[in-house]
Amino acid sequence: METVEGLKRKLGSTGDLQSVVKTMKAMAAVNIRQYEKAVRSLTDYARTVELGLAVVLGAGGRPPRARRTAHGNLGVMVLGSDQGMAGSLNEQVSALAIEELGQAGVPLDGLPMVAVGQRVLGPWEDAGGEVESYLQVPGSIAGITPLVHQLLFLIQTWGEQRGIDRVWLFYNRQLGGAAYKPIKRELLPLDRDWLEWLQREPWEGPSLPTFTMDPQTLFSALLRQYLFIGLFQALAESAASENASRLAAMQGAEKSIGERLEELTQRYFQRRQSAITEELLDIVSGYEAFSEPS
């Protein structure tokens, strides 16, 4: 039978767990806002890079091979999480990657794949894929930039050493609050229709800008910045989605713990009242025993 002391200990440990859940919930909410702010801060810079590309293309800059159809060697990057309590975030993004590759007729066996986040390894390997390299998820916004440089170097190495000219990126995009969905983004090759649209886009200012450096060198530098922005946004949105999933998990846990606390509190007071009643009955019985004439 449960004792009053045992129930009191359970109430204490459950209350401690509730405090931990509330702290994790608050941290997840704060992290979401930080990553959302980081994504928004890139909007103006992304537009500046687009305008720079438009200027170079309009001046006769020759873009690299762009896509209208899917051909060439493919490399894949999947962004997930290293930490747990993130719901089905890793399973969903892995499932999308496997589904898209299956529809494209690309076998997982031997496909170059980079995982950002340890927890996407399991679903990928269970489906028969191999992970070429694994990178840790940044613990803060400050860690995203070094990771982006690592990924850019890897893409460059893929192209130079293995002839990979197609790169697909799979990650979770936050939809607002605790909602998110996995998406696919084709980083390379560039979309030819998009480049042609940039080349035709009229300049809004009163005078056309000019530049003095080699157009191909400038175009390559702008292209690297374009890829940097795409990878940074993907990593920030993936981190925001991870925290959104954790926030939803913590909200569910907080509700369950609250119900458990209510149940334990009710049982504690019932058991305490029973114990008090038993003690009173013992006192009354003892008093009656002593009061009886000998």
C-alpha cells in the first residue's frame, strides 16, 4: 500500500520534472524567435545578391550550367537534429528525402549523402542508404556560419573530385508557432528560368550600376554568396523547426505532468486523511480500552 511519505516523494519528483519541462519549453520558444529573426535578417542581403547577379548577367556575364531538366551526378544533404525530444522531425525529413529520390529513380546505395544531425542517420540507414559524412547541428546562431562554410567546401570538393553538379537539400521549414513541414530545395545547378528572369528584370534606379572587375570572377563570388544565403536560411529554419517540435512535445509533456500532479495530489490527501482517521480510531480505541471498568 502506498504511504504518505512515498506519495510525498512522488509529488516532489514530479514537481521537479514539471520545472524542467517548463524551462525547456521557455528555451525552445526563445530559440524559435532568435532563428526566425536570423532568417528575416537575410532577406535584404539576399535581394542585394540577386540584384548583383542581375547586373552581371545584364552586362554579359556567362552563368554556369543551369537546369531545366534533371541530369548530372547528384549529392544529397539532409538536415535534422542531434538532440532528442523533437517529435518526428527527423523521421519526416528523412522520409521526404527517400520518397523524392525514389520518385526520381535515384538509388540510395552509393549516393553521396551528408547528414547534419545524428538522428537522421537511423531512418536513412534503415532505408538502405549510406552516410558519407556527418556534421553536428550548431548549438547557436553563431555556429551556423562556420557550418555553412564547411558545406560550401564540401560542395566544391564534390564538384572538383567527383563531378557532382546537382545538390539537393532536405530540411524542415517552420510554418509558425509549433508547426513545420519538411521541404526539398535544389541548390545546384541554378534554375535557368530564374537566371533568365534576373537578366530581363528592369533596373529600378535612375542609373544603371557598373563594375570594373572581371564579370566571371564577380559572378562566381555572387554565386557563392547566393549559396551561402540558401544554406544559412535552411540551417536556421531547420533549427527553428527543431525547437518548434520540441516546444510542441514539451507542451504535451506539461499537460501530462499537470494531470499526473493532480492525480498524485488527490491520492496524497486521500491517503493522508486515511492515515489521520486510522490514528484517531486507534486513539479512541485505546481510550475506550482504558476507560472500561476492570
